[in-house]
Amino acid sequence: MKRLSKVVLAPLLVSVMTMAGCKKSEEKSDAPAAQQPGAVRTLKVGVNPVPHGEILRVAAPLAERDGVRIEVIEFTDYVQPNIALADKQLDANYFQHVPYLERFSADRQLSLASVGAVHLEPLGVYSTKHATIAALPERAKVTIPADPTNGGRALRLLEQQGLLQLREGVGASGTLKDVVGNPKKLELSEIDAEQQPRTLQDVDAAIINGNYFLEAKKNLQLDAKTLAQESAQGNPYANVVVVRKGDEGRPEIKTLVKALQSPEVRRYIESTYGGAVIPAF
């Protein structure tokens, strides 16, 4: 498991915990501590830093008004948040969409469930070298996410832009083996989603998950253009709050979801991300 060494205590009792600290507390007991009537209850919630961590910090004061303190635990990948949740090191996580959750849970035999959608990050085609999709040359180097759900989603986006043809009926479950037409002879390669932005200097285009693009734009000062983006209409890839099955009815989980689906959070998303993140509630 990746460990985050920096511990930050944010205002309003929202803290970014290290995974080492989380593990230490779980060694004492796998079950949540019994709460006294009227006591503040605590939830450990795993997130990717951007935008999930940012959004959760907006929701945290709202949850605290209803007696639930949120501890924000950051991860930089798409694997460890589900593993930590299944291992009872977290009470919930918020970083993924339902197709990814279902595929991951089936592959790892995990018993996890979605309890509410918060936002959508349209997948985008980004480039530091070209200004439009039409400008991509023959044999352009293009990277897509390596995980199956987002990889298939990326291939479908390229198909919608007229750059590929996929085997009939494959939908968003396609892999590179399902590419049956490639008129520009694009050179496609799979890269771990969190590493995608770092490939932009070396490739013609990269298809990047919105959270990783936003984080890289902020931290790497990327000057990349958006060549194409998924439509939000009818999009099944809203990011959701996930818990262990059986915990869906916990009052503090309901308080967390209520805070994340609040008007305050909606206004924050709409005013902060310029359409790269869209409310899904």
C-alpha cells in the first residue's frame, strides 16, 4: 500500500491522514468505535486529491453541523482506495464511477456498494502539440488509460471522433484488440491513468481522466489544449460515494452523502472547474 507521509490538520476538524496512521487505528479494532449519544461521529473517507479532496473539504463543515466529522485520506491511484475500504481502513471512498467499481469489485471479489453520485469528470483528449482533432497526423502517438473501464471509454471517445472503428457491439468495454479500423494508423498505448498527464510532452495526444488532468494542470503547469470531450448527457460515469455492503444504512454515511449532494457543493463545482467537473445530482 502506498503511504502518504505528510499529515495536515485542516480547519473545521477536517484532516488529511496518513495511511500509516489509519492502519494504526485499525489495528486496535476492525469495528467503528461505539458512539455516546450526542457525540461527534468520525468517518474516514478516501479520495483522490483533485477534485474529490477539494469537493469533500467543502462538504465536511456541512456534515460536521450534523454531528459527523470527516477525515480526508488522500490516494494518488485508483487501486488502493478500494483495497483500504475493503480492509476496513476507511469508512467510505469517493474517487470512482460505477462501471469501474463493478469491474474492480468483480476482479478482486470485494463487497462494495455505491450510495450516491456527486460529480462527473468528462474524459478528454488533450494535446500540447496540436490544436484540433483534425490536426492529429498519421501515426500520431496517443495514450489511453490502462484500466479496462476507462480504456474502453477512451476508445469509444476516439471512435466518436472518427479516429477509430471498434468491433460492432463492444460499446465502452472495448480493448485494443477490438479496434478494427484505424484510418490514421494511430499508435495507441496504454498508460496507468495517474501517469497520463506526464506523457503529454512525448506523445501527440493523451486521453486523460478529468481529475488527473486538473491535478496535473495545477501541479505541472501544463499548457495543453482540449481537443475533444465526452458529452455529459446520458453519461454513466458519475463519480460516486462507495461503502462496504451492509453499511449503506449507517446514519453517518447518509449524512456524508447529504453534504456532498448539497446546494453549497453544487455551487462550488459549477464555479470552480470551468466545465471539467459537472454536478451529477
